[in-house]
Amino acid sequence: MSQSLDRALTLLAGLADGPKTLDELAARVQVHKTTVLRLLRTLESHRFVRRDGNHHYRLGTALFDLANRALEERDVRRSAEPALRELNERTGYTVHLASYEDGEVIYIDKYDSRHPVRMYSRVGRRAPLHCTAVAKVLLAELPEERRRQVAERIDYTPLTRNTILDAPAFLAELDRVRAQGYAVDNAEHEDFIHCVAAPVRGARGEVLAAASVSVPKVLLDLDGLLALVPHLLAATRAASVECGWSG
């Protein structure tokens, strides 16, 4: 291990707690102040450290820039996998992950049910906007004017007797989803399937994707489906933390 690198990283860890004097930093790494000053000047030249007045040092902007870029480049599918796989194993039902891209909701990952009765879906398939729980979650987080624009462009094709059929009803549903933190597809897309979904968030609280649990009605009634919501929310919180969300 490089001794200088180890000392520099120790200095940065010390500054994470707040501004420090040269004496405090020298005590932390247990070397002479001239050695610490040399390290600080190198870190300062790369904007990892900056001087705060004449006697204190604090973390610099380059460190925050690197952290933000690293978080933005994390793959939500890979980051969410442990939590969603555990949710699938805990419940035994189909778990999906979907994202909103270019006006479409697309399934980007799937964990199959252990039960013989399963729903047909696949990674890469588009989810209808007006009648799926994942789409409701993703659209509910759009700015209000954008939500309205999307809702007014939807072709409200009736797929079951529970399908939402117009923009005002759909916008009211999105308001409910936004308020309660999860969405329900009560056999709106397929007669024999119902589903609950919740958001996976990123570092700034933005919604990166929606995760869902889908269950054939023959295996679980609506009350039973809603009883899965706490497990779903725990999984999406865990997945969000892995994506950089701090709550």
C-alpha cells in the first residue's frame, strides 16, 4: 500500500466530519505538519481540499463532483437486484423492474414466480401507461404539467372491466399513487392478474424505476395482494439505498 495515498485518504476521511486545522490533521495521521501540508497542497491543487480562512481546511468540490458522477453511472438494474431477488424469494411471486424511457414504460428486469400459474411478460416488453402499476408509479412522479400532457395523449383502450378510461380519472389515480407511495393494478391490464408497485429512487430522490409484485388472482385476493405492500416498500427502500438514495 502507498503510504502517501493512505495518508491522503485518511485526511479526506477526517475532513468529512467538518473543517480541521493543520494541527488536528497532523494528529489524525500521526506525522509532522510539514508532511501533512505537502499532502494538503497536492489535494488542494486537484480541488479535493480547499482552505477555509487561514487556519482550516475542508473538502473541495472535486470530491462531490466525483461522488455525483459515480452515483449517476450506477446501473439501477444491477443495484436493485439483491433487494428485488430477496422480495421474489420472500413472496414467491413475479417481481418486475420497469423504467420510463422516451414516453414508454419498459420492463428492464424480471424475477419469475415459483408458482405454476404465471403471467406472461418479458424484459424489453412495453407496459401500457393507463393500466399497469409500474406505469402509474413512474408517471405519478412527473411534474404536474408533464403528467397532464402524457395523460391527455393516452389512448385509453379498455382491456378489462376495471381499466381506467379517461384522462381525468387517470390523473386522479396518479394523485393517489403520489400521495400513498405505491400503485395498484386491480386487474386493470389482465383480468386474472393484479399487481402492486413502488418507486426505486436515486441520489437526489428522483424516481429511477418502479418495482412491482404481480400475482394471479386465483392465488391471492386483493386483500392478500395489499398485504404484500410492506414487503414491496421495504425492498424498494433497500434498492433505493443501493442507488444512492439517503431518504
